[in-house]
Amino acid sequence: MRLRAVIATGLQREGRSAEDAERMAFAIVAAYEGGLLQARVSGRVEPMVDACRYVLDLMRVRA
């Protein structure tokens, strides 16, 4: 199963609609991949930390 599908399934189990879960799963994976790429390019961990914080903030707002 693809990562986005796994995340979306988990979000649906937590009570989110299928559409919301799919959109949020996309945003989570995109933020992770973007943070990882920026961390690798810069040689610093801060982009990953920022991406994770953004995702957590997004999930709190959308709860």
C-alpha cells in the first residue's frame, strides 16, 4: 500500500471524511518530501523539523 493511502486510511479511522483524509494525506507526504529534500540540500535538519511542525499544526487546525 502506498504511503499516502496508509495515511489517508488512518485519518479516516480517526473520523475524517474520505475527501479530507485524501487531501490531508497528500499535504503530509508533500511536506515530508519537501522537508527531506531541503534538509539534504542544506545539510541541516531544520527543514525536516519545520515540515513536521507544519503538519502537526495543520492536523490540529483541521481536527
